[in-house]
Amino acid sequence: MNQILITKKLYITPELKRKKKIYKFEFVISIFVLVALISAYIYAEYDRNKSEQVSQEILEELNFPEKKDTTVADKGVLVVVLNDELQDADESEIENTPQDRPIVVNMEKQSTKNGYSYTVGATISIPKLDIKYPILDGVTDSAEETEELLKISLVKFWGPEPNEVGNYCIVGHNYRNTKFFSKISTLETGDIIDITDLSGKTIQYKVYNQYVVDPTDVSCTSQLTNGKREITLITCTTDSKHRTIIKAREAN
């Protein structure tokens, strides 16, 4: 019996005790890291949902006019007249604007929480993905500004004004869920994308190509469209190492 007790006592060596302490410490650290990761994920989802809410609030503020030539600026809206002689026109002059002088209603400058200014240039709707977002225009070409705006909604990257001849390029985050441009890689040839400019005019664009490029490849932003209206959607791939490109042109 004494031999058995001695054997057990000798088996639990100081080295084994030290290893047990290390294992316990590593286990506690693992639990802490797991909790931290879960908390970070929950916060990230909360932040993304908050961004989604901001973009939807912007959509609600947009009031598209029924007629281009009779639109009057509402509170918080800037009227931009496509005729220099009418830039300072008052409300009565706007009401008498001829139909060949279209008026474009645009949101006045807004600011992010970090002070970056932007305006809303258009809205995009993709029926297949059941998404609709405003497209923001940054006031400068700052990369920091663009990144800040991308937290709010989709952003114009390059090209003409919405629904004009050329290649209107739009960037958006891939959050690996259903928000923003996370699911555009599932679009196929023939799928429809609607762009509505702030005069209320909607043009349908039909997807004709989809591919992946390196982050430094900006050939997709080329304005050589043979006199046609085109749009390009840009987002990161799921692994964030490349860019997913969706090309679409005005549906006939």
C-alpha cells in the first residue's frame, strides 16, 4: 500500500504541476479571446446595421419630382437648373421654366460624423438582390473620405453624372452578408439594375459581363462606351484580395 501511495506522489511532479497551470492559463486566455471575437463581431454587425439605417434614411429624404419642369425645392433640398441664366431663379420663375430646360433636384451637402461632406447623386435598385441604396458623391477625391462614405452607402467612384452617356462606376462594401454589394457576385448576364437620377428618371441597365481583377486594375472604369450608357459595380471578393466587377449597359 505504501508503495502505491509513493508512486502516486512521485507521479505528480513539479513539472506536471507547472504544465497544468500553463494549460489552465491558456484555457482562460482562449475563453477571453473567444469572448472578445464574439463581441467584436456583434459590434461590427451593429455598426453595419447602423450604416444600413443611415442609407435608408437618406432614401426616405429623397422626393423625386413627377415633372422635371415644375419641381420646386423642398426644405433641405437644393435645386440645380441646367441653364446658367436660371441659376438664381426664384420659385415663380422655376414654375414657368420651359420643358426643354430640365431641373435636377439634388440633396444639399451632408456631413459624416468625421466631417466629410457629400451629396446624393442617384439611387440604385437591384431587384434580384432586393436592395436599394443611395449613391453618394464625395466633395473631394480623398481616399479617407471615400472610405468614410462607404460606411454609409454606395459611392460614385468615377464617370459621368447618373444616366448620362459614359461609364458610371459605383463602389460598395462586401460585408459577406446581404448588405450593400455583398451579393453582386451572384448577378448573371441579363439581370436588371435600375439607376434613378435625382430628376426622377429611371434607366434600366442589363448585366452583360462579370469578372474578377487585381485591386490595382482600373481598366473597368474606362469611358470608351461607344456612345452608350453603362454602369460598373465594384466590390471586394470574399477574401478581400481581388475585386469583383459587374458590367451593365442600358437595356434596349
